[in-house]
Amino acid sequence: MSYQVLARKWRPHSFEEMVGQEPIVRMLINALDNNRLHHAYLFTGTRGVGKTTLARIFAKSLNCEIGITSKPCGTCKTCQAIDTGKFLDLFEIDAASKTKVEDTRELLDNVQYAPTQGRYKVYLIDEVHMLSNHSFNALLKTLEEPPAHVKFLLATTDPKRLPMTVLSRCLQFNLKRVPEEKIARQLELICAAEKIAFESEALHLLSKAANGSMRDALSLLDQAIAFCEQNITVKDTQSMLGTPEQQVIFGLLHALAKKDGPQLLHEIHQLAEGAPDFNQVLEELLSILHQINVTQIVGNESSEEINQFSKLFSAEDIQLYYQIALLGRRDLALTPNSEQGFEMTLLRMLAFQPVKMDQTAPTEKKAAPPSDTSLSTLAWVDILPKLELSGMALALASHCTLLKKLDNKIELALSLQHESLLNKKLIERIEQALTRFFNKPIQLNIKTASHELATPAKQQQQEHTEQQANAAKTIKDDTDVRKIMDLFNATLDVNSIKAVDSSIISDTN
């Protein structure tokens, strides 16, 4: 009998044998036990997590000769036919190779006929997202209201590419990546059954490399058995996967801790002699940096080396190294060769060191409050912009002038023509601004005055009038303007002249 690969030999044949998908299995078992069966199921998730396997077990549960059950017998003709792929009423369709609408219509033409062998006709469409839009449109009506003897089981790795009209007609089950620990335990059971000697750490390396895919883990196990000659060791597994030993990473970290460039390059060149996968090396480095940082923050029990590094490096160092390693791994494919890219990543860690900030908080320098002797009616013009007022409060303050200041009391004068601006809330806003400016509580009183006052608003108006007059004079005296006026017998519209701030002119020059 020819050899059967582990991924097929150890494929689950019942819900109890499924690994790492307990919530999905529970929902399907409950649906079968309570006979609450939907007509269309969608299984989503990354490769090798059990989408098609679950669909086959579900089809077996629907058609087992003992009845609809969550525990198919596995021994009747129907169960055995489904396991061997010979059951006439289970139609497994690879959507990647049957994308045309004609293929879908041919499939739908047979939906109306009753099952040949079993209780239900089951259509298992794998990688359903590969169907064309026309195929989806042709499928919609049947998918929504199929005959009572038909069940649709759809599987995809990319549910985002499915139309919403299809998603809304299905019960969706999202299969998660299988945790590393569960993969490792399953690999141990398989190795024990296959009478393969192994080191537990080696199987953990395989489960980590599988990245949550049980099928990938079994394929890697097949590869490891062939590579290691019936005895799976850590050293051989690292060699096969291209991952370095932890001691090699520790050597790199020791050189970084000492800020020893030559030693760091020596460690890298020694590592390169083994022709490792530098992408895997950076992944291992990232994992160790993560362990160090967790130990620094939480103080959990770790290996002696991790505890040592958690004291040698600051948390800021580890965060910086992690980010550099992450970016280095991303850009590794862009480098002339992977060894050079890895070397530059480590040298970057050596070059970029976090700036050590002075831990003593600097004392804030506060501006000394102005003295009473500096206050005068003219000083109000200088004080007003520093109060950071706005809106109506600024308008009120602009039409006031300072009468006197005594200790924490300030008295302003407001001309009668602007008396309408007086408002309790506005006075409070000005009072608060003065309190902030003088850095002590201020009591404000505003009196009205019948005579004309020298206020900031008045001064600003005078300055604007002078600027406008100067601008008009400049235009009138300009020789080019005079020539144009004489040429066209034109007059100058003085009101159209706008004075420009001299600072703006200097900035443009």
C-alpha cells in the first residue's frame, strides 16, 4: 500500500477529532441535535484550519444511515463513501476551476432532482470567492430558497470578496487560527502513534512555523521526519526551518548591550556561515525582545538569560530595537541580499540610541507681574494684546482706558457712546484675563465718561487713518501712476486704495 501523507491520514472524521475550533463545533453539534438546520453555511478562515473538513463531517452527519446526528457512526456505507470521496450526493466543487456562469447553471439544473443515495444532496463549494459575478447572480435565487433536500456548504479564505447578497443568505462561521500549544499537542499524539522519536521543543518549533494552520503543521512534520530520519531533534528542525538557536540571538544581544560593533559583526558573520533564513532570524529576535520587555514590565518568571537581558537593557532600548527589527524584516526583500539587510538592521540598533532625558522636571519660568508704577493710560495699549481676549470682551476693553490701579483693584473708563457694550459677563471675562496677567486676583470696575478718551480702539483708528493717508500720498506721488493718469485722462479713486502692513511687504521680499 502506498504511503499516505500525514495531513490526509490524520484528517478528522468526526467533530470530536477537530482541533482548535471548539466554538464552531459546538454550534454545529447543537444545530444537528436540535434539528435546527439552515440551508446554507459559509465557513471562512485561513488555509489549513478545517473549513472543508468541517463541511465533510457536517455532510456525513446529515446523511448517516442512523439518522441526522452530531455523532455519525463512520462505519455505514454512507459515512465510508463520504470519507473516500465516493458519495454520489456530495458534490465537491472547486470554484477556482469552475468560475464560468455556464458551470453554475449546469450545477443548478441538477438541484431539483432528489438525492440518489442519501437524505440530502450537499453542494460543497470550495474557494467560493473565485466565482464570477454572473455565477453569483445565477446562484442567488437557489441559495435563498433551495429545495428541501438540498444543503449548500461554502468555504472561502477571503469572505470580503463575496457579495453581500450571498453573505446575507448564509450562516457564517469564522474559523480561527489554531493556537500553537494545541498544534504541538496534536503533533505529539501523532508522533507517538506513528512511533517517531521527537524532542518536544522541536515540535513547538514546527507548530510556530505553521502559523496557526494544522495542515501546514502536518506537512512540516512530514518534512521533518524525512529530514531527521525518524528522530526529530531541535538542532535538525532549526536547520530545516532556517531558524537560529536562541544562543545565537543571545550573542547578538550581548554585543548590543556592550555597544561593541566589532563583536556584533563577528556574531553576524558566524551566523551567516550556517546560511540561515534571515527573515526567520529577525522573527526569533522579535520574539525574544518581546519576552524581555514583558519581563521588564510584569516581572514574570522567565529563563535566566531573559532575566539578565531585562536588567541590561532599558525598556526604551527594547522598544527601539523591536521597532527597528520590525521595519528591517519588512524591508528585507528590498535589500541587495538578505545578509546585508540583516547586518544593517543590527547596525542601526547600535547607531540609534534613545536620548537620556534629565529626570528632574525643569522649573517653569513665570513672567514677573508688571509693577504698579509701570501702569498708565498709555500702558493700557500694550497690556490689552497680552490679555488674549476675543469677541465682545475685546471690543469692550478696546474702548476703555485705564484710570487707576490700587493694589488689586483696577478702574477703567468707557465713553458714553459705547455704554451699550457694558455687560456683567463681559466684565467678568476681562477681570479673569487681568487676574491671569497679573498672577493675582483683580477686582475690575468700569465707569462711563462723558469726554473723549484715549483708548486703544481710538489709537488703532488714528493709526489706520494715517496709514491710509500715507498710502494714498504714495500712490499719487508715484511717477508711473501719474503717466498712466495722463495717458488715459484718468482720475484716482482714493477710496479704492488699501494700506498694506509694512511687515507683510518685508516678508515677501
